[in-house]
Amino acid sequence: MTRPPLNRRLAEFGTTIFAEMSALAARTGAINLGQGFPDTDGPEEVREAAVRALRDGRGNQYPPGPGVPELRTAIADHQRERYGLEYDPDAEVLVTAGATEAIAASLLALVEPGDEVIALEPYYDSYAACVAMAGGTRVPVTLRPHEGAYVLDLDELRAAVTDRTRLILLNTPHNPTGTVLTRAELTAVAELAVERDLLVVTDEVYEHLVFDGAEHVPIASLPGMRERTVTISSAGKTFSFTGWKVGWITASPELTSAVRAAKQFLTYVSSGPFQYAVAEALRLPDTYFDGLRADLAAKRDLLSEGLAQAGFEVYRPSGTYFVTTDIRPLGATDGFAFCRSLPERAGVVAIPNAVFYDHRDEGAPFVRFAFCKRTEVLEDAVSRLKRLA
Ligand SMILES: *Cc1c(COP(=O)(O)O)cnc(C)c1O
């Protein structure tokens, strides 16, 4: 071959760190707190709803392009009941193959080659790849630790906007830092978007995983934002069915049609029977959502305290199921080297946050652990991590 097969746009995205670290976990028998998937499945009644749909022949053939009506209506009801946001299930809701496809389709639909996309760094790994596939240029705005939590520097965000900025790609609650953007921060972002006539694509897959009374505010609910925002969410994290890949967007009719134009040529449709099950899941009583939050808050506390005792500096997350730590108190500075040696040293796998940064130096001393695991697994991990102290 005269030239490498992977095209230049994607050359830097050859393999993900998750594959490397999961292989390391398998090889060493270490506890995998790297990749963020739960080790128990979601509610029995939701699983049964999927079985019923499958048996009744609902969704076994191509579902409608925008998603099955039952699910689109359930999504619209969810946005109205939880956030007071009104969306027409026919024109303003689109079901996707997980949030991952929603992100890809939104960026492919809305970004022209040469457009700049502002994303909060550290960012979810698919953002950079999708901006690249769309031919856009990513412009990171870095969240930095301040008094025990990560915060957005609004001046830096304002300074990042240029005449070529097309959209701001938000993520709240934020993976990997666990930060939940406040109403005041989001209001400032919204004012900037209106002033500079920008679109906002907002990844809210952790909308239900917020702790200590933190409030999840969809930016689409703020003045001037409904018509310029694509809101993305998914069933994976909320219902602990990450393998089902049922996601969605809510947006104005114009934005929804645009995203659908790209989406129809990615997967066309997906997850037929699971769409019916997720329609039922979205109507679970508040006790389900409260129980999920309480369970994860307790796991967050267990792992955070264990990490602190092992010598890490811990940034206590207000949302998501990840905790970011600083390894410098342990005498280390390079998260990659630290994570590669952690299985050997302590029998645990984590992810170096540097992979979520363009400014790799900024991310170097930070390491992410997932706590969406059974309590006994976390207890085992905590006792293993004590070896580091
Ligand atoms: C897990 C995750 C996704 C992907 O969601 P799927 O529905 O599994 O595609 C998107 N964004 C963030 C921030 C995530 O953590």
C-alpha cells in the first residue's frame, strides 16, 4: 500500500483507550472501572416490555424513520413533565441509535467544512471524531478544577467564539468531570449563543444522574434557546441498558429535519423492539429515578472516600457515574503511565483523562474511575487501591 488506509480526517482516532484498558483488565484480572457501563441490568419490567414487543412482532421489521410513535410521544411527555418543554412528537422528536448517532448526525448535518465547533474540554471521545468527520475544526474550552470541582471559565468561552463558530457542543452533567452546569452558567452560555447567533448541541445523557440536590437545567428551556438547540439524550445511562442503543433528539422542526437528513444515511433505523420498551421506561414512576440517584450517590461516596484514603485528590462529582481524581498527591504526574501500571500495582483499571483533551498537558495528572458497579465490586476495588497508600 502506498499510503495508510485511514484517511487524514480520522488518522488521530485509530483506536480508543477503552479498548486498550479493557484488554488490560481482561489480561490481568483487574477490576475494570475504566469504561462506564453498569454491571447490572436495568428494571425487570422494562426488559419484559422488550420481550413482549419482540414476541408480539412490534419492531422486528424496520420501524418508522423518526422512531416509533409510542416512543416519540413518551419523549415529548418526558420533556414537558420534567422541564416544561413542549415538543411535537411528529416534527420535533427523532429517535437515534443511541446518543452516539445523535451526536454524529447532528454534527454531520449542521457543520460545514471549516466551521468551528466549541466543545468543553475534557470531552467525550466521540465529539472530536464527529467534528472531524464533518470537516469542522474543534475549539476546546477547558474546564478546570477550582475549590474541589470543575468549573467553566465564561470569559474563555466568550473569547473562543469567532466569526467561523457554528455551534457550541455542551455536555451537562459532564463526563468525565461530573460537573453539572448551573443555571447561571447556562444562562451565560445561552446569552452568548443568542448574541452571536450560534446553535447549541447539548448532550444530556446523564440528565437523571444528579446528586446532592443539584438541578439539571436543559439549556433549551432558557430564553431564546428552544429554536437554536438540539437536545440529545438516551436510555443507556438512565435505565442501565447501554447495549440497547436507544437515543433521541428534541429540537425545532427545522433542526430535527436537518439531523434526520444525516441520520437516515447512517443507520436509517435501529433497536425496533427496544424502542417500545424505552417508551414504557420513560413512564416509570419517580420512585425509579429517585432510587437510581440514591443508589449511585451511595456508590459515589463509597468510591470517592476509598480513593481519598488511597491518596488521590478527589473531585466529588455532582452528576454522572464518574469520579475524576488527581494523581499528583501519589507522586505521579502522567496519567497514561499511571493507568498502564495500575492493574499490576493495585488490580484496578481506570482511564487517563488526557485522552479527553486537546491540551494533553492540562489533562495529564487526572484519572477517571466509574462507579456504576455493584457495591461489592466497589468495596473490593477500594480495598485493592489501599495498596497505593
Ligand atoms: C455514554 C455517553 C454517550 C453515548 O450514549 P449511547 O446512548 O450509548 O450512544 C454520549 N455522551 C456521553 C457524554 C456519554 O457518556
